Amino acid sequence: MPGEFDLIEKYFKRPARHARLGVGDDCALIAPEAGVELAVSTDMLVEGTHFLAGTDAYRLGHKTLAVNLSDLAAMGATPRYAMLALALPGGDEAWLAAFASGFFALAEAHAVELVGGDTTKGPLNVCVTIVGEVPAGRAIRRSGAQVDDDIWVSGTLGDAALGLAHLQQRAALRADEAAHAVSRLEAPTPRVALGVALRGIATAMIDLSDGLAGDLRHLAEASGVGARVEAAVLPVGAPLARMPLAQRLGFAIGGGDDYELCFSAPSAATEQVLETGARCGVAVTKIGRMVGRRGATAALVVVDADGNPCATTVCGYDHFKALA
Amino acid sequence: MPGEFDLIEKYFKRPARHARLGVGDDCALIAPEAGVELAVSTDMLVEGTHFLAGTDAYRLGHKTLAVNLSDLAAMGATPRYAMLALALPGGDEAWLAAFASGFFALAEAHAVELVGGDTTKGPLNVCVTIVGEVPAGRAIRRSGAQVDDDIWVSGTLGDAALGLAHLQQRAALRADEAAHAVSRLEAPTPRVALGVALRGIATAMIDLSDGLAGDLRHLAEASGVGARVEAAVLPVGAPLARMPLAQRLGFAIGGGDDYELCFSAPSAATEQVLETGARCGVAVTKIGRMVGRRGATAALVVVDADGNPCATTVCGYDHFKALA
């Protein structure tokens, strides 16, 4: 098989556009615009932990970048640069070509430049670091939610977890529904435009990578408020809508990999949020409200149509605890 | 064992100092100084490829950061921020505590802030992305070497490869020499101060991670020149100095993991280079000269004391080709 440097040259070296210097030196060089802050995030995806062995390489290339774009979206940052580190067990060039195609198709859709990285031998592991720009002081943090703010999510919840259940033969789905759910799992759409458009509107934001129950709790804790979510209004697709509530909640609030945005906004901004979603082509749904929180009160409560807490032990996805 | 978020909280969350926002949100936020460019590099270290199973966790934490600092040094950039992604097979907290200690000891020595990352389950894999600053336009690239420039290296060459040979029982060493060589392999010293001090002096620079033969060839090719290296003057430690030339060259130019700097500078700068090395506490040795290169001439020639090319097939380290 070709060596490390041949692989980098062949599949990952593209001319630098905005970067001062791209792939091919000890470091990439980037020159930030005046008045911006850089948002930086790293995600590592491991075979058997984050994706099943045998996952389509094109989709994996897409997802690798998508999960990082989603982190930028959650700060309201515009994507600019990516670094890609890749450990590969062997030298399957067809796999690598497909992976690179999936990665670059999404990168080009968002004008992201791959400016550096590392290619090495090892158990399949993909680590991307992404750099975005946001006007100074305007990033949307997790910590800005206020009591009485509404809680919103984009898109639908639980599709990816349902897709995983289908692949693991834990759920029986119609063929078209299965294809949709698996596509949501393997090729998620990061809500980049929506995240940027919510600057100045959302008071706090997070992306849903580990499930609403865990991620919204992180947001509420960072903001020092409580989150009260109405189970009946959680946006779900048709297969989940047909399920009994407890089972539906397992997917919709306990399932990871949605890569939707969850954010808070004042009630007065309702029309503005709806218009912003419409302009970005993403449904946005109000799912609850931030409440005051005292002492040992739970940071997240999910209530049924009568306002009673749902019996749910769903705690959000944890890569050390949850995956078999 | 504790979950992902507990581990991050316990071992990796430190208060942000220069960063606008550190560990704990979807992204870190950094605000570059005016007039600087950011140098960014990523290195992935995989058990069995870059380090032996059972490597001391403290040293691995050190090395993980050291190899990235070395990339910044090779650009003349000042280290600022790091992101750490870590896949761990299990939940050995003592291991993680030692790893974090080694990482942070070196980070603090260079005022590097850990601003984000990812912790997940998987075969042991450590991926660091590092961000440094360099005054705009003053980074030292690989591509600036000129014909007749001298070629220099810092420190000594081949110690790390000798340390690996010792651990793999391919070399017999005195106990003190073995400890030194293994320490050079497992806990390399990145030449950060020297790299920064060489701005305006070195015309091109690279760090020696894959062996002089490969790395200097990359530099020469990027600069469009040839490199002529004198075997007899390569700086080596006592155990290598006792070896026959061919064997010594195998370690000194073919061995990876030295993390010394190799750079070119005009002959007129000789005194300045020597003074700079002395000021930074690092020996610097002139090992050859850049020459003109036509057509298919080799980018790197190593010559003996009589000026004849050494018979060497050493080609530099390649993670896909070289490691058993």
C-alpha cells in the first residue's frame, strides 16, 4: 500500500484558499479577521463506540465533519478550517477515497478548508478539530439561559437512535422509515445556518449529540436554571409518534446522535425564532420553559400532558457507560 | 468507573486564563492578538504504532503534548492553546491521573492552556491539536531554504531510535545510556525557545519526527534545493559514536522521534545561530549545506569524510511502512 505521505498527498492535500498555509508544513497558518473570536472544537469518533464496524466510508467521512460543524453551529460560529487525524487499520484505498469524498463534499458545502492533520496506522479512529469564526462577544454559550425563557429544538428527535436500533435489530421499521432513520444516524445534517442566524436571539444553545436529557441538563446546569420539558410536544417522526410515550421518550430524549440544536430564547422572541427557522429551512419547536431552581431540584424535568413528571430514567448518552 | 463528563471534569477542566472560554461548552473561544497568525497542528499517537503498550502514562502525557509543541517550534510559533482527544480502552483512573499530570506539567512549563477536547472509549489513541501564535508573516516555513545555506540540527540524533531498539532488545546498552536513550524516546524535549529565537535567522525549518533522512528531504523538496549532509559531523551521543558508520547512520538519520529542529541558515549567520543555541541552552551543529538540484538528482545526499555518497538505504520513518 502507499505510505503515509503518499496518502496525504493523494487524498487530503488541497490548495489553501483563505488559510495562509495549508497541508504540507509542520503547522497550518491562519490569519483571523479583525474583530473575530475563533471557536475551536475537537471530536473523536471510534469504530465500535461511535459507529458500527462496516459503516459506509462516504457517510463516515460526512459524519466526521458533520459532528464538528454541529459544535460550531451550537456557538453560532461560521465554519472556516478543519484538521483531520485518521488512524487506519490497513491500506484500503477504495475506503479512503470514499471517506475523503464524503468529507470534502460536506466541507465544500460549508466552505471549510482542510488545512492539516495526520494519517497513521491503528484501530479505526477519526479525530477532527474544527475552527470557526464569530464576531467578538457574540458567541452563544450554554450559560445564558434565563428563567422563563422558552426551550426550543430544531428538526426531530430520536431518529438516529431509532436508526441504530434498526441496525442492531432492536426495532422493526418499514423500509422507507428505516432508510430515513439510518440516514439520520450515519449522515446527520449539522444546523450551521440556523446556529449562525440565532446569534442575538438565542440566550443559550447546545447541540444534541448525547441526547436531549443529558445535553439540555448540561445547558440548564451551566445557566443555573431548571428545564421543564413537555413530553407531548417533542418533535418526532412518524415511527416514534406511533410508539407508547415511555418508549418514544427513550429515543427522543435518551438517544444520541441527533445533531439538532437545542436553545433557549425569551418568549417575546417567538415569532423571530419561527421566522429564523423558516428562513433556514429547519423546523423549530418550542418544547418547554426554563424555571427557577433551588438546591437539589433536578435540572431537567419532563412532564406529561397533565403536568406530572414522566417516569423516565433516561440520563443521556455517555460513551463510557451507555454503548454495549 | 466514572463517566465521560466526570472524567473531563476531574482531570482536564482547568480555569481558562487567556482563552475567552475553555473546557465545558460546545467550543472553546479564543481571541487572537492583533497582528498575529495562528499556527495549528494535529498529531495522533496510537498504541502499538507510536508507542509501545505499557508505556508509562506520565511520560505518554508529556510526549503527547511534546510532539505537538515540536511542530509549533518548527514554525517559530509561541504555544498558546491545546485540544486533547483521548480514546481509552477502560477506566483505569490511576493511569488517567498520571497521564494528566505528565500532560499538564509540560503544558504549564510552556504556558499552554488546555481549552477543549473529547474523552471516549476505544483502543488507546491520543490526538492533540495545538494552536500557537507567530507575528504575521514571520513563521518559518519548510520552503525557504536557499542554495549555499548551511544545514543545522539541534541536540543529538538517533537517541530515541536507540531507546526503542533497547526496549525491543535489539541493542545492548549500559544501564545509564539505556535510561538516557529511553528517556529521549518517551519524554522528548521540544525545542520551543530555540524555534522562536530562530525567527529572522533560519530560512527554513522542520522538526525531526520521522528521521533526518525523510524530514530533511521534505524540507529540501519544499525549497526546491538539494541537501548535502556530512555523515562524520552528525551529532550523536556516546553509544552511537562507538558504532560503525553504517549502523550509526541507521539510527541518526533513519530513526524517528528525535524532536530536534533541522533548519537552514545563510553562512553569514553562523555566529548568530551558535549564539542563539547557547542562549536557549541547546547545542546546534552544522551538518551540511544546501546545493543546487537539477532534474532527477536526489533531494538528499549523505557523504562520508572523503565526499563520497554513503551507501545507505535509510528513507525516513513512515507509519504505514516502517513499524513492525
